[in-house]
Amino acid sequence: MKNDNAVVMVLNRPIFTNNQSNGSGGAIANLSTLTLNQAYLGNNRALLDGGSVLNGGDLTVNQTTFQNNVADRYGAGIHNSGQLEVEGSAFQGGSAIAGGGIFSDNGQNQVANSLFEGNVATGGLTTGDGAGIYSYQSQFDVATSTFQNNQAEDFGGAIASLEGYLSIVGTTISGNSARVGGGLHQNLGSLAIADSIFLNNQSLLQGGGLDLFGVSNASIQRTLLQGNQAGDGGGGIALGGATNLTLDQVSLLQNQGFRGGGLDAQLGRNYQGTLNIIDSTIAGNQSTSVNGGGMDVNPIASSPVNISGSTISQNRSARDGGGIVFGPNAIFNISNTTISENQANGRGGGIANFGTLNLTHTTLADNQSDADSNGAEAGGDCSPMS
């Protein structure tokens, strides 16, 4: 179906199944104004973009199911370059090289009360990014939605965003996987997350929960990241490039990474920026092979880390820095914070300090170095390194 004649169209309870386009828009191509109410779109395919729907106009989607659609390029459910509003809908089992649910190219997008489940982003002309959503140079607002068991071959198991603005509120992102950014990957642009949950996501490399690279302005508020795993750095969060991040009332709990169990920011990924951690908890995280049970921050250039009113406890490192380890270009300013009951098999049960450390009204207690009892390491609470 094609709607391109400035027609305002409303479709109630339509069914579109087993359609195919040799171009884009397997079932629907909309260049005007279209509303879908309680629709079902299943097993549609486009050899280019928009397995079910190609939208370059104004599209409103209410209580609609997209199931098992395929785009050989971008956007198995919807490819959007216009205005898109989605409410109370489901995107399930979609497959594309990017955007198994929705792909946005310079679009305006609002998604609320919706489900993205079991979508995949596979390799193709580009590698597979954003199994649930891929957003390119777009504004994308996601609210009170669920992303579960989506899988991307490359970046962003649930969501991948490039050079745009992404907002996530009241949303659960769980059981997703990718090479980088098991739950979320954002490259450049800006990000705001609030009142959300990242649970049990996995990455082969960096960022089990989320991966941020070159994000100039990122904020995460009142959010839980728990049980996420990374094969490399940052079980909960991984940072690279020039990224500025504020964590406010965030809980990083029981995440696991090769290094930086809770959070990892490395010079190997050209990390530099400002990291603010306010009224947050980093607890029960683990680095399985190297440093930083709670956090490992090793920037390429002088970078401040400001921690206040927070708790860093019961983290464990396979080597140095049970709670925190940081490199020579890091400047840690810690105030009104408790760092306790962390363990390192190497040095610095609480803090392993290779850079600059300023402590104000901060408690370090019951941290343990040499937790593997080989007798070679020191600095239970804080170990200055040289």
C-alpha cells in the first residue's frame, strides 16, 4: 500500500501479512499522513528498507503488532525519515542489518509503552547495529517500554544511536546482547536516561549494560544497572572518546567485566572527559582478570572524576583496586563518600591510585588487599602507586 498524495489516512484493525517489496516498504510506503490502530503486520519483507513500513511522512502507530518482518537493509518493522509516534505496540522477531524493530534516519521519534523482543541486527553491507532500535542523526524519545532478548551482531543489543539525541525514561532493558554495548551503544550526540533498568545484558567486548563513545553530554538518573557482563571492560558502563557523563542516584550492582566491573574508561579507547557520580551506589561488581572491581578509569588526557555522597562497597578486583583504580591522567575528587569492604587480589583494596587523589569527609574501612593471600601485595584501604 502506498500513501503519497497528501491524503490523511486512518486504518483501523488492518492486517498486512506476507507482502514483499523489491525496493522499500514491504507492506506500506507512507509519504503523507497515516495512522495505524490495532494493526497486525507480520512476515513482510523489503529487499531494501522498511520490512513492513517505510515512512517519510507523519506516521502514528497505536496498539499494533510487528512480527517476523525482514528488511535486507534497514528497519525490519519501520524505517522512518519523517515523524513517528508509537504507542502501546510490539516489535517482535524482526531482522535487519540495522534496526530490527525501528530504524530512524534524520527522523523525529516518540515511542511509549511498547515492547521490543527477540529482534536481531545481522551483518551485511554494514555490521549489525541496534537490534531493537537504530537511530541515526535523529531525535529519539523512549518512555515506559521494554527491550528484552534482542541481539545485535555488532553495536547496541537493544538500542544503537549515532550522532543524535536519545532519551530513555521509565524503561527496562534486559537480556540483550551485542559485540559492544549489550543493552545500549551511543556514538557521539547526547543522551539522557532516567528511572530505568538495565538488567543482565551482555557484550562480547565493552559495555555489558551500555557503551558510550564520544558522547558530549550524557546523564543517567535514578537508574539501576545490575547483573550486566562484558567480555572486556565495563560490565555496567564503558566509556570511550571525549565523553562527559553524570550519574545521579544510580545503582551499579553485581556487574562483571574483564576489567572495570562496574565502570570502565580507558586510554586504549581514547577516553577523556568529566565523570560526575552523585548520591550513587557501586557495589558487588567484579573485574574478573585485571583491575578495578568497582571502577577502572585510565584516561588519555587530564580528566576529573568527582564523586560525592556515594557508596562504593563489596566490589572485587582480580588485580589492583577492589573499589577503584585510576591512571596517571585521572584526577579523583571524592567527598562525603564511603568506600568499604572492597577486595583486591593485588594492591589497593579500596583505592589503587596512580594519579591525583583528593579526599574530603570520606570513609575508607574494611577494605582488603592481597585477598588471594599470596602475601605479595599491600594497601588495604588505599595504595598510592608509582
